[in-house]
Amino acid sequence: MSAGSAADDLLTAARELIGKEQYHEVGEFPVERGYVWTSCASVENGNPLFWDDEVADALTGGPIAPPSMVSVWFRPHHWSPGRTEQALPLQVHFDLKALFGLPEAVMTDNTIEFHAPVRMGDVLRTHQVLRSVSDEKTTKLGTGRFWVIDVVYQNQDGDLVAVESYTGFGYVRDAAA
Amino acid sequence: MSGVVTPRLLLDDVAAGDALPALEYEVSATTVVLGALASRDWRPMHHDKDFAVNRNGTRDIFLNTPNQAAWFERYLTDWTGPHGRLGRVTFSMLGSVFPGDTMALRGVVESTEVDETGCGFATVAVTLSVGEDVKTRCRARVALPRRADDNPWARRGDQWRPAPSAVDPTPDQRG
């Protein structure tokens, strides 16, 4: 088999995953206010929506989490009993690096669309969807491929909470670089 | 809605070209570590200077992406008030922010619109800079009330469309 056809086969294998839901996960803990306040404190966010129950009741029907925290609810604890491996967020990204044999990678763009507000006590769930894989490209970093992965967040009722899209570039450093 | 809150900013108060007030902040090691832990990011380059320098090749620990998202949200809602509802944000990371840096967030309104459901939106281009260097670019689409009794947070289902209709829904176009 030629190198060209092997590369074509890998690309075909990757593109067969496009649009398929992968890595369904459920958050390890319910959304809670202590973390909301820690996040707000970290950036000195005094938005009364997160600190004043009267305002939250009036505007959002009760306390919600800052929308930008959506991915926070999915990062696993640094340790939990019985766990032997650290879960990797955005596993599809690492799968593609391995599939194409690309040792380096960067995330170039990140887009988040916010839907239903995240409320205290919500237990979010997520899955990943590969949206695209480019042909081989050469940039100043090296030669590799761009891919777009969506992370879809829903609450326990199945309501869409957010869609986060990552554009990654997996690559091999050019020998001359 | 009760009268407990009146909107700080209405869509009609905003026009393309308007500049948001700048926010400057002196970043310390505490800023970086607190931001990383607040976003449950335990990776050592955000709290261990030795790791950051010797393994990542950076000059120090640096702000993580989710915490920068929180900074952008704070910056935007400082401007809109609590009625402002984020619809969509896009980031491009260009460089790192380290302890000792004074970061500055600046924003300019690019456009305003009323979507097909009647919801008002402003699109704002925001930069996070250190000195002359832009470290992160962000474009945010944020819903604003059109009247004193309007509340973007009350929108649900088909009445809430966070992405502009002009955006091609194919993911290759996102970002």
C-alpha cells in the first residue's frame, strides 16, 4: 500500500466519525453555588444575578450559574475514590492525534453558544461530535490537519444548555522548523 | 417581572462603534491560581511555576482559557447589567498572560440587531491585551432588553436563538 493510500484510509476512517455522538458522560457532581461564587470571586464579577436572590428570582426564576462556567461542571475532581485513570476532556481530539500519528496539537479557536441557563442542582451531561477533518495543511507550526469538535451540554431534563466548538490543529513539527 | 431590577442598558442605547469602558487588572500569581482552581483546571502549568518554565517553556504560570472566558463574561455584563444574556462567544488565543502583567480588556460594538423573534442583540469585539500585545480576541453576541419590561432571560425554546441567523450552521464556519 502506498503512503498516499494509507493516508487516504486514515482520513476516510476519521471522516466516518463525523456527525456521530461519542463519549457520553454525566457530570460528577451537581451544579452548586459555592463554585459559582468562587468563579465570580476569581474575576471580581459582581453581577447581582449571581449574588442577589431577589434579582435572580426576578430575572432568571432563581439562581443560575454564569454561562461561561459551562465546561467547569465537567472537569473531574483531581482525585476520586477508585479511579485509576485521569479522564481526558475532549477525548475525540486525542483520538485524532493518535489516529493520524500527530504528536503536537494546539487549539486555535473556541466558540460557545449558550442555550438554557444552568441552575443549582442541575447534573449536566455531555457528548462530543466530530464535525470536520481537513486535508493535510502546512502552517508555521508544522504539517498536520485541522479538525472541529463540538461538545454538546444538556441538563438532566434533556434541555440543550450549550454547544462548545473547538478548532484543533494536530501536527508534526517540520524538520527545518 | 417584579420591579426589583430595571435594565441598565437597552438596545436603543447602543450603536455600532460605541466603545465599552476599558477594564485594567494587575495579574498576580494568585489571580492565575485562583482562576485555574475556580474553573477546576488542575493542570500544573497554571499553578506550578517550575513546571511551566521547565516543561512548557513559558516564563511563568499563565491564565487558563476557561478563566479568561469568565473575565470576558464579567467585562461584558459589567457593561450590560444583569439583563444582558450571552448568546455566543468566540475566542482566539494568541498569547499567554502571566503574573506581573497588567491586562486590559477593551470592547467595541460592531453591530446591533433585532432577530426574527424580536430579541435584541449587540455584537461586541473584545480584546484582552498586555501593553500593545493582543493576547486573546473575543467576539460576543449578547442579548439586551429592548424596553424596560423586556427580559432576554425569559426567552426559551425557539424564542432564544443565540447564533445569528446569518451564520452558516455548518460547523466549519463556526469560529
